[in-house]
Amino acid sequence: MLTPERPQEKSQIANVLEHSIELFQSTGMSELASKWERILKTYKTQKDKSAL
């Protein structure tokens, strides 16, 4: 059974995504970093919509 995410968990998910993007960029994996940036953008958009 899925449970709703708590605010702290949402923050941790965003932090993991942001750190992953930084890692990919620093290791020259720009294509992968771009994909994860889109995932992060989508995640933030969905999170903002659910807060309304």
C-alpha cells in the first residue's frame, strides 16, 4: 500500500535528484544530467500541484 509522502521525504527526493545532476555534470555525463534535470523539473511541478 502506498502512503502519501511527508514534506521531509519530498525534500529528500529533490535533494537526491539535485545531487545526482551535479554528479553527472561533474563526471561529463551531460546527457544523463539533462534527463535527470527533466525528471527533477517534473517532480517539482507535480509537488507544487499537489500542494494546492
